[in-house]
Amino acid sequence: MIIFFPGSKFGVRYSIYSGDPDGYLTIDPISGTLRTSARVHIVIEDVNDNAPEFASSKVRISVRESEPPGAPLYTAHAVDKDSGQYGTVTYRLLTDGPLFRVEPKSGDLSLRSPLDYETAQRHSLVISATDGGTPPLTSNLTILLEVQDVNDNPPVFERTEYSVPVSEALPVDSQVSPLFYIILMISEPFSKL
Ligand SMILES: [Ca+2]
Ligand SMILES: [Ca+2]
Ligand SMILES: [Ca+2]
């Protein structure tokens, strides 16, 4: 409903009195010209334009060879700026699978089986971080793992029994072979070995 007010300078002033509760209409108070307006809601949809990012592409860690399987060694963490599944990161180990494992959600790196310094003193691991886009975007982290030695091997003889012929005329404190040095204790009855 449009009403006008007599008595203004030009005799009439227009105003919208009712029928437009949401305010879509405006009226010129002098000319009475009606105009419409509308609110427009713009929703910006995210796209997968950011790959997961590690703070550094390479890290070094040091692990004792005595660490038990399952012990946490390192936590890989990548940040993806996208939202929803486009920003959801899954971790995967690309190398050295038999010895190590990575938890896909947390990025926790742990041992599957024990390390052995005497077998391998270094391992180079690559962990990938992949988002949930289609196609997915991926970044890699290289972990240079150095194995710390621990004293886990007692001295061992190559054989459990050795036989070396020794002359009874051999002087005391003699070397009987390049490999063995035997101090003969001269006392009966063991002097005739
Ligand atoms: Ca995005
Ligand atoms: Ca992403
Ligand atoms: Ca060792």
C-alpha cells in the first residue's frame, strides 16, 4: 500500500506503508517512482588448490637399535589449507616398508621389527601426505634415520673347539700359532699336553 501526504511543498509525498515486509521496494517520496531491490547471497565453494605441506622436506632422526617394535620414532605432520576432504591428510610410507610403519591418520612413525646397527646403520624413509581431492595432491617428507649402536653382541669364538698341536719341547710363554697365544703352566701332570 502506498500512501501520500498532502501539504508538502509539492502537495504530495509518497511512502510505502505496507505490503513489503522484507523491504524489497523503495519509493521516491517526491515522484512516487517504485524501485525493487533484492539481497543476493553468494556462496564461494572451495576447490582443492592446496597440497599438504610439511614444515621441512627433510628431517634427521637418531634411533637406538634397541628400540622395541611399536615404539614411536617420529610424527609426520603436514598442513593443508583447504577445507573438508580437500584438507584431510592421509600419510603413507613409500620406502622401507618391512622395518617401519606409518599410522595413516596421525602420521606416527614406528618400528615393525627391531633395528640392527650391525646390519644397517642408516635408513632413508619417504612419507607421503595426500589430501582427499579428486585428483588428490601430495607432498613428500624424507626422513634420514641414523641407527645408534648399543652393546648387544657378546664376543664370540668362530668355533666352539680348537685343536692345535704343541710340542712338549715348546718353551714356556711361547706362541703356538698365529691365532693363539697359550701360556703353558708347567706343573705335573699337565705339563705334557
Ligand atoms: Ca582451496
Ligand atoms: Ca588440499
Ligand atoms: Ca650393536
